[in-house]
Amino acid sequence: MAQNRGGPFLILAIVLGLAAAAVVFLYLNQQSASNITARSTRPVVVSVADLKFGTKLEPNQLKVVNYPKDSVPPGSYTSIDSVKGQTTKIFLASLEPVLQSKLSTVGGGLSMMVPHAMRASSVTVNLVSSVSGFVVPGDHVDVLVTIDQTAQQQLATTKTILQNIEVVAAGVKTEQRDQENKPNTDQQTITLLVDPPSAEKMALAMHEGKIHLTLRNPEDLDTLKVLPSVDTREILGGGGPVAVATRRSAPRVVYKDRVVEKQMPAPAPEQPIRVTVIKSGKSEQQDPANDHK
């Protein structure tokens, strides 16, 4: 009877031992899988949403994701605290890795990229006039301005005002919203590296007309000293100066913005013909004989 009573306890002990072994086995498997994952991936800090240049990074704008060990980009960060407070130098897309080359030092900004005696000047253009948004930092562009017809200017005119200008930053402008209160991504902010006189030209061009950018080949460094403007008359095939009629009796002087009649001098009065007659040692003036009736 004693042997029969010990049988259930023996079975229970065997079951508990097997359960404990199973738990230990599963735990070891999980640890092994975690170790394998840890050895094959690396944490990388990425942006949560699109960030424009000059943005001071905050923890809520970043997160950490695991990248395959062989795919971790050089210059990446492993913790959010490593990039907190730094400023973006270029546009960052959502889930794009935050790299050292894309950030300025703490407390700096785009000004760190501006060489001595140069200026960073931004212009807002739409995606069409900025080559469908393909303008990125490092590209070189020409800047054109189109000025509409005004009271002083009878024709719309387009002129190239800057050539071979470097792009230092580019990003989609999302501050403006459309009628449905959705972010308007049709606008793009392009920051160009220019000298002070060129910055003045850009400011005036933005005030007076519309800016267009043309993308240059990286190897094309040539600039033209003289680039004539193009107006509506030339586009429509009526190029050439406008003929101005003149009169022989009253010639016209043509200025750039007006035509002025040139006043002809009044003819001098006709002097009467007199003859000198000497008689008895005296001389006197008389009319010709054929003038007397």
C-alpha cells in the first residue's frame, strides 16, 4: 500500500520537472534569438516626420529603429540624446536617418555653411518653376525673373539675373494650407549662396515679379556676360524695334520711353538788298532801280 501511495507523487514530480525544463528551454531560446538579433542589427536615430532645414531637433521629432548591421549609414546616431538640440542643415524626409553631415553644431544653423563675404538668401518657388522639385543642395542653378506688364513697361519681360548659383538648402514649404486646411506642398523654399549685390537683385526680383530656376549641369561652369531679356513681342514673333515715322520738316527725337518733336529754328528774316551810290564825294544807300515802281 505504501508503494501505491508514492506513485502519484512520483508522477507529479516528473510533470513538474518537465514543465520547468520546458520553461528554461523557451527562455534560453528567446535569449538566443535576442542575442542573434542584437548581433545582426544596430539602432539608428531617424526623423518621425518631414523636417525642413534650420529645425532644432527635439525628442518628439525623433525615434530609434533597428537597421541591419551591414546597412547602417556612416555618421548615424544610436541614441536620441546624441542629436537633441542640434539643427538640421538640409531637408530631412520622414524616417530618414539623422546623420552628422546633415546637422550643424549645437547652437549653430545654416549660418555655419555660409562662407566669408557671402550670403544665404532664400526664395519661395512652386514645384514647376523649381524644376519639378528636383533642385537639391549642392546643385547649381540660374535665376530668372518674369515681370508682368506695368504702366511703365508695356510688355511682360523675362531676364536672367544670376548665373551658376549654388543651392545650399531646399525643402518643401508646408506652413501654408489650402482651402481644405491641408498642408500645401506645392511651394518649395530654395536657399542660394550669393554675394551681397546678388542678394539685392534677388530681393528686388521677388518684389517685382516671379522667380524661376533653371538647373545646370555640374560640369557647366560657363557664364555669359550679356544675356538680353525676352519680352512678349519676341515670343509672339513680332521682334525688332518699332518703326517711328519722321517728317522732313519736323524730325522726331526718339528716347527710350517717349518721342519728342524737335522744334525747327525759325527762318531768319530776309534782308533787303541795298546799293551804295557815290556822288560828289558823298556816299548814300539806295534801293535798286528795279525795285521802284
